[in-house]
Amino acid sequence: MASFEKADLVLFLLSLVISSVHLYAIDEVISEDAGEEELVKQSRDDSVFDQIANHNRAVSKGDEKTWLFEADIALVDKPEDEDDNQNAIDSKMVRKRGLRRSQEYLWIDRVVPYEYTNEISVSGQSAIDKAMQEISTKSCISFVKRTTENNWVKFVNRGACFSSVGRSFWRSGSQEISLAPSCLTSHGTIMHEILHSLGFWHEQSRPDRNQFVEIMWENIAEGEEHNFAKYTRGESDDLNSQYDLSSIMHYGRFSFSKNGQPTVLAISDPNKRLGQREKLSEEDVIQLNALYRCKDVGKTYSTWSEWSPCSDKCVKTRQRFCPNYNKASCPDASRFGVHTEHGVCTQAECNKKRDGHWGRWSSWGECSHKCGQGTQQRTRKCDDPAPKNGGKHCPGEPTQSTGCFLKPCGLGANDCLFDGQGMCFWTDASSSTNYMWKRHKGKTPSGRTGPDCDHSTEQSTRDGHYMYTESSSPARTGNKASLISNKIFSATLGRCVTFFYSMHGLGCGAMRLFVVDVGSGVEHKVWEKTGPQGSAWKEAEVDVPYNTDYKIRFESERGPSFQGDLGLDDIFIAEAKCSEKHNLGPNEKPTTTPVTTTTTTTTTTTRAPTTTMDPLFARCGIQIKPVGCFADFSSDPAMPYIIESFRPGSPYNYGNTIDWNNYEKTLNDLLCSCLNRAKDRGMKYIGHQFYGECWGSMQPTYNRYGHSDRCINTEYKKECYGTGSRSDICMGQDHTNYVYEIL
């Protein structure tokens, strides 16, 4: 650690002009379960910052756009910056931030006068006093009740938690720290805002942050990217201090996330919790004492800051402040008590080598395949900064590739997985934004409720999307959300709607499926589930015969508590009755008889020439080819989708049982049932496993772990190594698939 004489803390001092900052509280009525709800939600918050961000919202008022920068920083007037304004909120916004190294923003006498307004309760004042006391105990900063001082802090309640950064030195008067009642319940939240007023920015804005954390730009909510700007050494000074992953000023892992996935990850340990809740970290204390030159208490001037980086004109600056400013004792100081010295850089300093560092990754490009497995790329440039004067180029590659999967090949026009397809032809038609259907990825925000991931990728990447309704406040018991098809379905005597639903949590209400008559608007309920249904995704199949044109509507009803998030995924609509879809004869194809008064024409379609029909086709009604025996790995399956299981208690058991007295029949039944389900879902390959389980894939990923000799036929008498006999049903043993291809 460098000495305090060489240090100069993170002075990311910004004062961009905004005529006024409009703030408002989150309109949230506290319900009977809100206390527990908050506790559950906090388990997902990584830092004090996350608590604060949950309370503050951006605002637009007419043509005047106003906001809290980085969720809790009030941007304030400063006359010389009048043309910064909104254009500053960008990764390139820092043209003027070289000035933000200025020590004028410090409370140079190390004393912060303050006052309370009547909006702050007695208990709130006590909590603030406690926070100020901790800061004073660990530094040379003191807080005193304001008397006649020209600059002071005023604690107010503007319905949100925020502060400006540093002292508003250019004008006389108060500057506000707003602490809503919910902010006053957290010791860490109060100290976070006070540290802003002392001159601290958020830790991950430091110039050196890319060496310690990775910003996951693809997970940041649209329009919030500016909150992850990284400043250069010319714009701020990191005091030669250590980057602090545990700082009370650090973002959490999920800050500004659009999908529940992390936005900030520690490079040393991606699972590491960032920031904290209750106290100053050890590095926070070191930085605070360095910033205010606590080692220099009693001296006329503070020690000099380090020289700034050399400018393009080969000029550098440094500063020191005069704590007890008067012109006689500090003749070289400005009227704000700061002495600035300019120097000319040496030729060696001007031509100093600078190693390059990678800039941010671009967004992922388009998937190479519209269906099935594809690849996509993203790029980055070596410009943050670029190499200079013979410095090293960035290590590593400028491009990165990853697999992508938009949808299975073979999906019907009416099928929707809510993944790469988006919401397909489904739309939220809820009457209130307090309770509505949302497309989501990953776990829902509240604990002990909702899915952990979507259904179709549950056993593989766990990276897909699904629809869900959030039961936390402001949703209330009895609220209803509506998801309706934009597509109109023609009259039919048989159409099968298959979907997967999640009703996990003690507070689950109800989910319903309606048919909506297009002409009259009359609705008919055709399916309903109420109350908790367990933690796993469940499958439902519903016949929808109707004699007029109609739409399909899913309804979610909020239950008695916030632990009632409902999920919906993978909707398949087949042009056949559900019974026909699973019980086809060898020469039959699912057909739907249209409702009509005109003459109908019948067309007979066969699946394969009957003269070449093999026993497996005759048995299941689907033409397949035995592929062979292949190894598998249970924690990362080669065939990522579990189709069906006859194992007791499995969520993929649809009412079938294993007959140990006639295991051959069991495997026959499993194979045929699995083939029909796999074909309905657009699968191309299935894997038959021991103990009644069947897996599938759209692409030939079955050979990922190579061939195996651990496959046998149903009589346990003959090993099936290769393509097998078409009269045998082969299966893999443990960690093994016998693979069939659907033709």
C-alpha cells in the first residue's frame, strides 16, 4: 500500500448541470406480508447499493428528462458545466472530468456541518448520528450541528435515497442528503450516502476496474448502460489504493440487471459477493483517511497529491488544500482553499510506454442458424486505452464465439418456447402493470417461489426464457393477469394445446386457460389449476374443440401472499385431438376435421412404404433408425432434453409405471411414448436409458462423449454395440444412451 503522501483517493467528482433533480418515492403499499417479502428479496441483494436502487426510480416530466445518476447520485448545478447536461451520460461523457480530480470538492477543513429537517424522525436522526459517529471514529472527519457555516449538509426525505458527490463549493447554502424512511433502517445505506457527500463515487467506476471485475453488458437493462461508465486516470484519481470488491460503495452482482443474471462479476471468483451492507470495509477506511490527508492534521497545507497524467500538451498538475484557509497563511491557494501547481512533463514522461487494455465486448451477433444449434460472435477493441509509444498490445483474442439456440427445428407455426422467438404471437393483456405477464430468464426475484429456470433448457444450459407473473408488492390478492394469442384459430373439432406450468410456493393462486369467441367475446374456461403444485414444471394437455373462430387466453390469479409466482412455458398447439396425437397407427397422420357445411375431401397420407415397414415402425408408428450406443455424463448430458421417465416420483412421469415382471413391455411403451412426445417437440434424436428414462436432442450431440459398449436389448441377453437389429429395442445402462434417429 502506498503511503498517504502518495495517495489521493477516488475523486470521481462529477458536477454535471441539470436544472433540477426530480425524485419520487416508489409507490408501494405495504401489505401484511411485505416485511417477510423484503427479507426474502434482500437475500438476492449483494450490497447496500442494491437496497438503495430498489427504492429509486428514473423520472421523465414532459420534455425535461431528469434522473438519479447511477441510481442514487443527484446531479447538481455548476455554472461552467452548463453544456454538459444529458450528453455527459455516456461512456464518452467525460471531456471535462479532468477537473474532477480537483480537491475543491472536499470539505477541506475536515468538518461537515449538518442539520435535520422535520421530515427526519427522532429515530431516523439517531440512526444518522450513529453512522456519522462511525465515520468520525475511523477518520479525521467530524460532523457538527450547523450554525453560521456557508456550506452544510441538510438531511431530508424526498421519498428516495440520494446525495450529490462532494461539497458544492461554488455556492453558499445547503446540499441535500435524502433518506426515505426505508433507507434509515439500514446503517450501511446511511453511510453510503454520507460517503457520496464526502466525495466518494461508486467503486466499480474506478479507472482500473477492468482488472478486477467483468461487466456483463448483455445482462444490463436497456438504457442503463451509462451507469457502468469507467473513468480514466485523467478524469479521476485512484489514490494508488487497492480495488475493493467489498467496499460499501460497490455495486452488487445484479445491479441494473434486465433478466436476473449478474451484471458485475469478480474476475478472481465469479461467485464472490460484491459490496456489503453494514459497515465500512478496511479499504474504505484507508481511502477515506487518504482522501482527507488525515495524517496531515495540524499542518498548514496538506501534502501534495500525485501528479496527474501528462496531457497531450505534455503538462501535468497536482494539488494540495489549506484546511484553515486564510490568505495570509495560504497565499497560493484559490478562494476555495486549494493550491494547484502546473508542471511540464519530461520527455520520458511524455513518451512513456502505455500498454493496451481491452474495451467492452460488443453485444452478441445474430445466431448463425434460425433453428437448431448455431453459433454467434461478439467483438472487442484494444482501445481502453490503446497501446501507445511501443506499449504492449492487449493479450487474447478480439473475437469470442458461443453456441446459440433460437428454437428447435421442426417447431410448428403455433408452437412457442419463449426463447429466441421472443413471445411469438402471445401478448400481455393485463389490466394493470401491478400484476402482469413478463418474459423472464433465470430464477424469479422472490425466494421459495417460482421456477429456477425455464422448462425447455432445465436439464441443460438453464439459459432459456419463460413467462411468469410476479406476486410481490404492488400485486395484491385477487389480481389477475392475462396472456392472450394475437392469432385467431379457426373452428375445429379437435386441437390439442400442450404447455408447461409452474405453481411453486405456498401463496400460489390459480392458473386458467380460456377459449375466447372472436365474434361474441364470450369466454369458456377449458382448464384450471389452483394452489401449490410443487417445485417442478408440470405438463398439461387440453383439447380445444370449438365451432367458431377463437383466441386462446391464459390467466394467472395472484394468491394470498407474495410467495406465489406462476410460470408458463413451451406452448405447443397441434392440429389433432390430444388422444390422436399420442396414439397413431402405423399409417396414420394427425388430421383435424374442419367444421364446415361444404363438401369435404379426404386425403390419405402414409408415412413410409408399407412394403418396407420394419418392426419398430409397426410398433410405434414413427419411422426411426437405430444409431448406436454412446456414453453420457449425468451432470452435463449429451442429449440435453429429458422427454419422459417411468421412474416413480419423476416430474416427467406422466402416469406410467415400470412393470418389473414384463420389463420388455415397459421399454416398448417408453420408446413409443417418448418418440411421439419427441416428434411433437421437434426433436430429431432420442436416447433410451436403463430404468425407464428417455432423453432427446435436436442436433446430433449424442456422440459428445464417444461410443460405449454398455447397451443391451430388452431381454438382457444381447449387447447392442452398433446400429442394432431393427427387431430389438435396445437401451443404455447407467450413464449410457442407446440412440435412435427420427426419420
